[in-house]
Amino acid sequence: MRGLGDHLSIGERIAFCRKRRGYTQEVLAGLVSRSTDWLAKIETGRRKPPHIDMLAESML
């Protein structure tokens, strides 16, 4: 994605990667133990993105 997504915000990058993997917001939100509404807000910039530590803990 180097070069391709340089103009994207963090939320837009999350959405791009989610769609590329074929995940719905419901699936990805479930994988990180959060609500679909929370993920939608992250992707649209209405909420700050999470720290990587929180995401890493959810993936264990």
C-alpha cells in the first residue's frame, strides 16, 4: 500500500484494508471486540483511532 494510500487518513486506511480483505464492518468490529458503530466512527473520522496496543490485545 506504500504510495497508494499516502493521502488516506487512518480511518480511511482501516476501511480500505477491511474491504480489501472482504470483511464487513460487523466482522471486523467483532474481531476487535468493539461495536459496529464504534468502527464506523473510526472509519469516518468522527472518533480518534485506537492505539495499536488495544488492537493487539484484542487479537490475542
